[in-house]
Amino acid sequence: MRSRKNHELLFNVFLFSIAIFLFALAQGIITAVYPSYLESFVQKAYIVGVFASIVYIVQLPISAPVGALSDIFGRKKLLIGSLTSFALVEVFYYLNENLIFLTLLQLVIGVLMITIFVTAEAFIRDVSPPEMRGRVRSFYGTWITAGYLFGPIVGGWIGDNYSIRLPFLVSAVLILSSLLFLIDVKDGDRVLVPDKPMKKKISFIKPLKRFLSLGGGVRYLSINAIVLYFWYATKWIYGPLYLLYLGFDLNIVGLWLAASLLPLIIFQIPAGMFGDRIGKDRVILFGVVISAIFIAPLGFISNLNGLIFMILLISSGSAMIEPLINARITDIIPKENYGEYSGAFEAAKIIGCVTGPILTGFIVELAGFEYAFFPSAILFLVLLLPSVKRWKKG
């Protein structure tokens, strides 16, 4: 009986992961051309960073309310509506040539993106048994990573051979196809909170305060998320611009971005299983050490083999951090608040996504592309300080 229940659980997670994989694939296709697309509207590196950050700035105040709404209305309904709207907005990106309308599209896509990611994370928390959280989250995360791995290769090829706008249409088609899988997914069991006024259910500050007061390392995990997503945002925006600056084409940009995700495909599930056995915090720390060591030199490498080798090393660290900070948070937060607190934790990731492109853009403008990755490296080193203090005391 238990075996059958586990089989049904894994099949449901599989269907859900395929649906989100198609969304991630659609977004991965865009990533190869997105910095160039923004640069066609604005020329300066730091302005590109500001425009990229608009997507995340709008997400910050609504991340917890979106999670609460998914608690109220259900994960599946919210995802279907958001994905359908997302596909439509991608068509507008393809057609748009106006800077003001681009700003509006950035705002709308930010709202839809946070809705999809928060709701999807809450769904995975709903269906994950305590003894399988690392494995289930890593399995789901691997499918997302696969989308972001293959997407840039396809997007770079389309952008190089056709136009930097066509990938937005391809993205819209893929997102709509994800709905075919999502329709068959069974919503997870949610523990509904007692009735209270809608204003309290969808507020931002109170859920954030409650989340940070949980203890159990929530603050440190949130700082981990900020630093990790600071690096992610830097990599996705300024990695491609750095490669273009070196003279590589969009095909190479797509290949490099894909290589940056390969370790997450290979190591994410083993890292989740290893974390379940020896402790998630230990595996997270090991990933932070790897990231702290290898990020800074990236901007001083100009040959393709070196750039790919270095990003593979760095991303092996990310593969240890990414699934396990999410699994560790699930250990801490109460089941009845999965949606609300998923949104609160997402706020930490958003802070990283906002500050990464802006700060890195100013560094590039002042010091050049060689120093683009220094802020990320410094932040990972800062994450090591609590562990160094514990080691000295021990």
C-alpha cells in the first residue's frame, strides 16, 4: 500500500515537474537573447542592470501575498491562470519597440513570474513527505535546471540565425504546452488556516515578520538565498554581456549558460539525498566554500575552455546550495503556512535578484567587465564567517 502511494506521489511530482520544465525551457530560451534585447533599448551596462531589476523590484512587496493567495485559491488554479497570461505577455515582448511599454511589460512579467515560482514551490512542499523532502525537491529542481540548461542553447541559435525577438514567440508556445501536463496534476493537500479578513491573509510585512521569527536558522538560510540569487542574476545578465564583450556570438553565450547549469543536473539529486543523510546544513556550507573560491577569477579568463571549466566548478557549488536551502526551509515552516512562507522566503531570493544586476552594473561601468563577479565572490565569503567563528570556538 505504501509502495503504491509513493508511486502515485512520484508520478504526480513527475507530471508537475514536466509542466514547470517546459516553462523553464521557455525562459531559458529567452535568457540567451534577453541582455541583448534590453541593450537594444538602452546602451549603458548599468541601465541594462536597472531594467533587468524592474522584474524583481515589483516582486518584492507581493511575494508573501501571492503565497497566501495560493493557500486560499489553490496552487493549480493560480498556476494555470499565470502561465496563460505569461504566454500572452511573451507575444507582446516580441512585438514591442517602445521603451515605456517595455517598462510596463517588465512589471507585468515580474508579477506573473513570482506567482508561478512561489506557487510551484508551495505545491512541492504540499506533496513532499518529511523523509523525502531533499529528494523530491532535488528531483523537481533538476527538471527546472534542465529547462534552463537546454533553453539557452536553443535561444542562442535562434538569436544568432534569425533574430533576438523570435525566441519570445517560441517561449509563448512552450508555456502554453505546459498546461497540457498541468491539467492532469492533482493538487496537494493543503492545511487551510482559519478564516480571517482578506487584508490580513495577503499582507506582506506580517508574514515576513512571522517567517523571520521562526528561528531554526531561517535568517541564515534567507541570507544564503540572497547571496545565491545575487550571483544568479549577475550570471544571467552580465555573463552573456561579458562573452559578447570578448567577441563571442550568441551561440557561444547559449552554450556557456547551458554549461553553467550542467552541474545542477548532475549533482542536485545526489546532493539532496546526501543532505537527507548527513545534514542539509553541511552540504550547503560545502557549496558556499566552492562558490567563494572560484567566482572572483571568472572575469579574468578570456578563452572559451577556461570560461566553461570555471563556470562548471562554480555551479557545482550552486548545485549543493539551491535544493537544500529550500528543503531546509520546508523542515522549519509549519504546513499550514507553506504558501505564505514560501512567498516570504522568495522575498530573500528577490532581494538578491534586484541588487545583483544593479550593483554589478555600476561595478562594470566603473571598473570594467573583469570585476563584474567580485561582488558575488565577496558575499559568498561573508557567508562563511559564522562557520569560521563556530570552528574557532569549537
